[in-house]
Amino acid sequence: MVVFPSAEAFIGSGLLESAGCLVVDVRMPGMRGLELQALCLRCRPELPVIVISAFDDDDSESRSMQVGARAFFHKPFAPTDLLKAVRQALEGGPGPLEQ
């Protein structure tokens, strides 16, 4: 697992091509999570993306799922649930993950 301070840092790292799964927060400094999701999915449509948010924003959840997010977690959530979703995403299979 690699953690980046911003979407721009991730993009600049050159790791987009080799990433196995992306976990983004809806509200990040600089580029927002849904913008990063859209950019990454244009480059790598098969890349599983999991979105998290501290805000009860149904619009963000529905938008992220419509463009292909594999899961959406509202904070607070159990870390084991996120790890399970990442594991499922890495194992493959299209579509939303079981939560």
C-alpha cells in the first residue's frame, strides 16, 4: 500500500499504470476524489476504485457508483470492511463489491 498526500502527488508518481486498486476520499486538497476517479478510469477503465467520504452526500455516492466505483464507504467505517473491499477488488470481477 502506498499513501499520497494529494491526487496530484499520485498522478505525478507514475504509479497509475501499476496500481491494483485506488481508494479515494470525496473531499481531498486540490483535485477532488471524484475528479481523480474519472481521470483514472479514462486511462485505466479496469482499475477498481473505492470511494470514502465523511459527508452524508447521496449525490457523491450515486455519481461515483454510476461511473464505476466498486464500493462507497461513509465515515466512520470499520477498517476491516475497507480491507475486505480492497481484497475483493484485487481479486477481480466487475461491478460493485459486497459490503
